[in-house]
Amino acid sequence: MAKKLIFSETFKKCYKKLPEKIQEKTDKQLRFLIDNPTHPSLNLHIIQGTGGIWEGYIDRFYRFTCEIGKAAYYLRVVGPHKIIDLEAKRKPLKFKE
């Protein structure tokens, strides 16, 4: 059974600010996340030192972050690559399942 996506309020706000083309790319990458999280274009990997925050690629310049639970991907934020530097300073949210 595929995991579901759960969007944080921060993710939703950041998504709305993205250019339309980047929103479309984000939608495509999130479909990959559900269907095939090992898809090479996602380059999904844990952000070192965060204790559980993962980074995924939208394209060369845009990224998203998430936490991975048993039944869901908890999407934290999406935006330019610099979001990763900010996420590296944060702690996982420890979503309840």
C-alpha cells in the first residue's frame, strides 16, 4: 500500500508562492514520491545532522523536505535550495501516526 502525503501549513504557504511551472514540477515529483520513492530524479536523502528530515529534488534549484512515517510522508517545506540550510538547523516535528 502506498504512503499518503500530509502537508504542513508551512508547505502549503510555500507552495502557493512558487512559480506555476515549479508548482507543476513539484506535483510531478510528489507523484514520484508516492509511486516510486527511489526514483532517481527525486534524489531523496536524509539531511545530515537533522535526525530525520529528508530532502527531495524538484529540479536543479528547488527542493522539498519531509519526514517519513510508516503510513505517510509529512511534507514540511518547499522552495529554493536555500531552504535546506534552514531545515538543517531545525528538529524533526515527530508527527503522530
